[in-house]
Amino acid sequence: MATHRSVFDAAELRAQFNDAGINTKFIASIWKYVLQNPGCKLHEIPDLPSPAYLLLRSKFKPLTSTVHSVFHSTDGVTTKLLIRLQNGAFVEAVIMTYDTRLGKYGGEPRLGGPRSTLCISSQVGCKMGCKFCATGTMGFKNNLTSGEIVEQLVHASHLTRIRNVVFMGMGEPLNNYTALVEAIRVMTGSPFQLSPKRITVSTVGIIHAINKLHSDLPGLNLAVSLHAPVQEIRCQIMPSARAFPLEKLMTALQTYQKNSQQKIFIEYIMLDGMNDEEQHAHQLGKLLETFQVVVNLIPFNPIGSSSQFRTSSDQRVSEFQKILRGTYNIRTTIRKQMGQDISGACGQLVVNLPDKRTGENTSLLTDIEDLRI
């Protein structure tokens, strides 16, 4: 039996509607109905022309993935969704709740309240093989379709209102470029209406994709997993760095910044004795001083007893931050640890089926995007 596609596979649905002579203006109302009515059947969607119902029934499903399980962290602010795809594979998406009132804007407390950021996966597994990342240990299984990417947002939206999306889950988003671009275009349109400014795509530095990202998706945020200030260390911890030399990557980022006129987020995992010393902070400062960046220092999350790395001490992380801020005037934040107990923290996403846990503590955290330093 032929596999049915997700109605959120926008290009496929549009092409089928065009071929059948059905007006594509109905697509947004199909998405809105599915989003607002979990578990609905396609024939229940009101006010479509009759050929649309026949087409939808024969080739599409409201959702091709299902939420297999939901894990609540004891931190009270992190929820991990284990999502089963149509092919039987699993991916993970993580909801993090922040409180905008904990941030400062111009020295004053910000307005607002709790809001949620969804961390989305773009692939099952990952080809990049970063040695500090659990997903890298899975190897690469397959790309997600644009519909499977969007469905993570649909599932999460059934639990809470999502305000921000970060592509920092399983996989290298820019290695699944076409599906990524299509999915983000769906997310920024009706009915989701996410602002591109609230979407961040994280990459290890796929240069040819960075070169076209701004023209395909203007206005979104780019985050680069740099993790080392020199090519040699980068290659040791990120085998894919051999294909994307640091010098060429920095040139691509310079062009990206010139065209987009936006800050670039730099992600830097702190590995004890590997990339966290004073000299590394100065090397990083010099590498980035001509850029408009926000550096996010990420304490390493161990991925089991087999890990060859250790977490940098809090003091080491703090000293590193002081050098970047004080000497190089670079905005530098330290990522708050969230969801470690449900393996939902940075670098811990790997498909295993842990016990369900629920959290009582519901304290709220401040978000990197809300800090004004």
C-alpha cells in the first residue's frame, strides 16, 4: 500500500491540488482545522470542494506521526516528546518554558510572562558525528520530510502555545535543506504565524547552505556550533569540521552577516582541558571581534559513562565569559541546564525509552534571547 503523505507536506499538497485543479487557498484552512482539532479525520474539515476530500482521502493523512510518550523533567520547565514516525523510527522534540519577566531590557524588568520554545529535530540521527553529542552516536538514519518537521510543532502546540522554534534537536538542519526551508515557510504562514525572528536554525557550518540561507529564508536567526577557536581542536571534537575549514566558514559568516544585518549566535560547548582555557577564550575573542555575535557557552552534558570528555568547572566557564566580555566586548551568555534528567538537554537527544517522570518544581527560567548584556 502506498504511504500517505502528511497534509503539512506543503509542496506535495500544493502540487496535488494544482494537478487536480483545486484552489490552493483551501490549504491554510485545512492546516488550521488539523491544528485546532487533534485526532480529526480529513472528511470532517468543513467547506472544502468535493474533489479536495477525494484527493485528501486517497493520498494524505492529517498527521503521519504520533506522540509515543511525553517525559516531564523534575526542573518543571522541560518536556520531551518522543515522536513515532510513519516509518517506525523515532525523533525527539523538547519544549522549554521560560519567563520573560526574569530578563532585563534596558536595565528594567521585561514585560510578559511564561512562554515556550520548541526544540525541533530535522533528521533521524545525524551524519556529523560530533564526539560530545549523543545524537552523533546513533549514526544517520534518514531525513525528515517537511511535513514531519512541521508535525513536531503541531504536537507541541496541542500541549502549550509555542512562541519560539529552535532547530537544535536531532540532526544537522542544513543537511536536510529543502525540507527545512519548506517547513519554516509553513511555520511562518497561516495558521502558525511564527515570526522568522523567533526561529533559530543551528548548524555545524555547512558552508554552501549558509551561502543561500538568507535569500531563501530572510529574517531568521542563525546559530553556529563553533565549539573551538581553531581548526585543529575543531577537527578533534567535530569530525565534520574537516569538510568545512574554519577560515572558509568565517568568510561565509561574514557574507551572511553583511547580507542579513543580523546578529549570529555562536554555540560553544565547554569541555574540560580541551577548549576551555584562557588561551582559547582569547583565540575565540580574536576570531569573533569583527562580528556582531552572541556567544552562548554550553556546559557539557555527559552522555553516559563512555564519554571521553568532562564538564568544565563553573569557575572556568565564568572566567571564559569574563575574558570574552571584558577584553573583547562580546555578548556572552551561559546556557542554563534544562531537562538533563530526561536526556532533553543540549547534546543528549538520542532515542532510548526512559521511564516517565513528572516534575513538581515549576520554577521558571530566563531565556538567552531575553538577556540584554
